[in-house]
Amino acid sequence: MAKLKDSHHLSILELYEKNPSPSALECLIYHDKTARMWKGRFSQATADLVQKYGESISYDWRLYPHDIAGSIAHARAQVKAGILTDDEFAQIESGLIEIKNDIADGNFEFSIELEDIHMNIEAELTKRIGAAGAKLHTARSRNDQVATDTRLYCRTAIDQLVSLISDLQLALLGQAETYADAVIPGYTHLQRGQPVTVGHHLLAYVEMLARDQQRLIDARKRVNISPLGSGALAGSTINLDREAIAQELGFDAVTTNSMDAISDRDYIAEILFTLALCGGHLSRLSEDLILWCSSEFGFASLSDAHTTGSSLMPQKKNPDVCELTRGKTGRLYGNLVAILTAIKGLPLTYNRDLQEDKEPLFDSIDTILMALEVNAEMISSMSINVETCKAASSDPLLLATDLADWLVKEGVPFRDAHELVGKAVAASYAENTPLDQIDLTKIDPAFKKEAAKIFDLTTALAARTNPGAPSIENVKEQIHRWKATIRS
Ligand code: ARG
């Protein structure tokens, strides 16, 4: 009989995930063959393999604070309905709080025979307080219980995610401010296109993260509805005050169809989609930083604390955090596909397939929480090599579009201007002379001497004043706006 030794919440999961063999599970969870919740109908004990196949306690144990909060609110409503006495309620409440503390301290023995967190807690409560514990499951099913627990879990996770997204935005914003006027080439097709600034480039990610955050805040509205009272699928003949339960648990409302309430997992799919997309954004950021840190670009360097060396090549400083973030995006996408696939063919209402919702959910949330945290730290300590950025931006070809725009302002239709500048670029390559040094007037009289004045990066950036364009003024204004918005 092994107790959980470590009170750190991830420890059980980590151990089991590192070595998901039955023996690893066995040393974490004790076996009690007498513990069964449905003795009445059955004459045979559940086969060991079925128990191992069907248990969810090895991962759903982490729902325990929510399961206990739900049970206390449910019990309080039972008092109002005359099912429990005040004294019985007091026993249930203190019993559940004790169990909560014991789990948190690593002093709780989970049983695989009791399948999941709901039955583990309920059985232990009855073991500790006797008869009153056996009344707790009145007018409730594990089906509305698990839906309640996961909604409460999602709500807490969303709040954490929203806050960590802000932290990452602030880290990006800090660097955008420091390098608001550091010019770099902007790329399309990974070919140099037009000049932008490091500030403008980083602010693009602040925008993406803001939308991810908004999606989560919006999803929270649909998450924060109480399914408790929906029972197994058709409510109960014993009416508990669902509104009061919902209020106690901080829900905004109660669900309005019991069948939908216990079988719906779209709030999970929605969160997994948002996290997949957020992972996609972080992955693009990672890829940009990987390029920037390469010798070929040389635009940025990450701190020693946020990079790793090679066991063989002494010179290496590798952007592993970026690569891991890019790599972990695969599991975020996989988790979304897993939940969508799990729910797609299920007849109403509950089917055990729904137990497969939790591992993808926990995994995506754990993955993104950590990615946000480590990326915020890494970005705050990143430095930009302004001189290298400037050298890369001094290529006059970056201003070929500006030259065409100059012709347009002289009255040349854009298509003609595009062709003329194209010829100038071809000449520049043919003569092996930078674009700003070839005699443009030889290409076409439409180019006048003053055309050459466009080959100035400062003027070129300053001219990009339209909303959303990268003039330094604009970038500074955006930084100011974001600073006032984030966490306000
Ligand atoms: N562990 C189960 C799950 O996650 C709880 C609900 C079980 N309900 C049932 N009818 N077997 O889905």
C-alpha cells in the first residue's frame, strides 16, 4: 500500500507519464479489491485489466479541489431540500476539507478500483464520516459531477492563461520599446522586402497574443455555466436549488438542457482550438527568433540562461527553447484533433469515450502555460544587434517599392512605374552596382535626379505614417496604446 510521497501536483502525473507502465501506476495507487461502487448488480469483480484500462485517477486526481468545492455546494443544497441535516452537512463539509488537505499534502491513498477522482473522494468521505457520506450522491451523477469539475478547472486555467499571455505581451513590449527605432528588413517569402523596425515586428506578436487572449476570455463565458443538477442525463426527481449551487461555485448561470449539459464537451474543444492557435503563434515567433539568432542573420542573441550548448561542438549556443516551443505545437494540434474526433460520433448522452477529454485538455494547458512563462523570460533577456540589423537594412533594394511610389507621385501609373523600377533593378544586377548608385535617368527620363533622395532609410520609414504602418512615430504610439491596454 503506497502513499503518495510528494505533495507537488505534477509529481504523480510526471512519474506516470515518464513511465506509463502498470507497475509505475501500481506504486502510485493502492489496490483495494473490496472497493466498488456498484456492488448491487454485479456478481463478479471487475477484471484487473479492465480496471487498468478504464481508470482515470492517474490523471483526473488533479480535479480534486473542484470536485470538493462542487460536493460542498451540492451538500448545502441538500440541506435546503431537507435531505441532509445541518449536522450531517457539517460532517460532510469538514470531511471534504480534510480530504482536500490530505490530497494536497500527499497523504491520500488513491484507489484504482474507485476509477476516478469522484469515487475516490466520495468513498473516502464515507469511510471517514460514515452514514452522512453515503447521502452525498443523492440527486447527482458522476456525469454532471465531471462536467462541473472540468468546467471549474477550465475556468481557473483560463484565468491563469490570460494573465500569462499578458506577461508575454509585456516582455515583447519591453523589447519593442527598447528597439522601437532599430531598422530591420521585413521579409516576404523569406526574401528581403521593405524596411520595418524590430519594434514593429515584435508588436505583430503582441497583436496575435491579444486575439488569443480575447478568444479565451470569450470562451470563459461559455465555460462558466453550471451543469450540476443535470444528473446522469435527465436531472432528478429530487429538486435541488441549482441556481444557489451555481452561485456558490461562481458560475454565471445554469445549463438549460440536462442532456446537452452532461454530454457536451465543446467548451473543451474551443479551449483546445484557442491553445492550438496560440501555439501556432508562439511557433512562428520561435521560428523568427531561431533565424534572427543564426550566424546568417545575426540580428539577435538570447541569454546564456535561455540557450543550451552542444555536448560535442564547443562553439554552439542553441535556441532550444524556441525549438521546443515550435515542436510542442504539434501536440497542441494533436490534442485538438483528439477531442474533436472523440466527440464526433457519440450518441447522446454520456459515453465513456468522454473520459478521453481530460488528458488532451491537461496536456495543452500545461504545455501552453509553460511555453508562455519560459518565452516571456527568454524574450525579456534577449538582445538585438542593432548594427547588424542596420547593415542588413541598408540594401537599397529594400526601397525599390519606394522608388516606384516616387514615380507614381510624379504621375506615372503604378504598373508602368513597377516595370521601370524592375528595369532599374535588372540594371543594378547586370552592372553589379547597388540600385542607389546606377544612373536611373538612363533607364527612363521619368526618373529625375531627385528620385535618388528616396534612398534614405529614415525618410522611408518616416513616410509610412498610415495606421498600422511602421513609422517610428506609429510604433511608439502603438507601444503607448498597448501599455495602457494590457492588464487594464
Ligand atoms: N471518469 C469519468 C469521466 O471522466 C467520470 C464519469 C463517469 N460516468 C460514467 N457513467 N461512467 O468521464
